[in-house]
Amino acid sequence: MQPSAILRRLRQRGASAVEFALVAPVFFLVFFSIIDFSMMMFANLTMQNAVREGARFAVTGQSTLDPANTTQQRYQAVLAKIHDTSLGIYDMSGATVTTWVNGSTQANGSTMFGGAGDLVVIQVNCSWPLLTPMVAAFFSSTGGKYTFSVAATMRNEAF
């Protein structure tokens, strides 16, 4: 090798580290932003499935729950079904549940889910925490959290 080629190679030795130091923050920001957006969509879809399962449980009059028994028992069972199906997202997102029967709000399941043929709507409002500062900046009006609402509407079956 010629001496000039050796000198050139020695001068290039630190260039890779400098280039990596310049590109890495942008790469990791984009990478973690993609993960954050993916988790937002996963949380939304998972909660949608959980609410649908809870609504289905509510309108079928499961044999494990006597509708003539206390309404709180049935309401708690529906909440438990939503909670169990949510894969932990229910707890992480601070979810709140609202139910309607034929258009009127049911306070904590006071009259429960109505009778046969009534429309039942279960809505869950969630607030998903974001990890990436740049993504959270887009949601600054909600405290850096992605807030979303999912609902399911079904007609009570005869039970």
C-alpha cells in the first residue's frame, strides 16, 4: 500500500462514528414513533373487541347470571368480561364505561340492560399514555395522551 492510501484510511476511521451519531437520533425517533402509533391502534382495536364481547355477553342473558337477580351482579359481570378481554389495556388506559338502553343512560347499571328487544349500547372512553415526546406533542391538548372512545350496539335477545 502507498503511504497516501494509508493516511486516507486513517482519516476515514472516525467518519462512521460521526455519521452514526448524526443519524441515530432521527432514526430512533422515527422508529419509536412508529411503535407508539402502532400501540395506539392496537389499544383501539383491542378495546373495540373487548366492548363488543362485553355487549354480546350483556344481551344474551348468560345462564350464569340470573336477570331477575340484582342488577349490579349483571353489570359487574359485563365489566369483568370487558376487563378480561381487553388484554390489560382496560387498566392501562383508565377506561370508563357508559351504558345506554333505548337511548337513556344507565347510571352504574341501575336498571341494567333492559328487556328483550331493547337496544343496548356500551361505550368505553380510554386515555392511552404515549411514550415518544414528538408523538405526545401532537396530543398536547389531552395531556400527551391519546384519548379514544369505542362502542358496541346490540339488540337484547329474549332470555
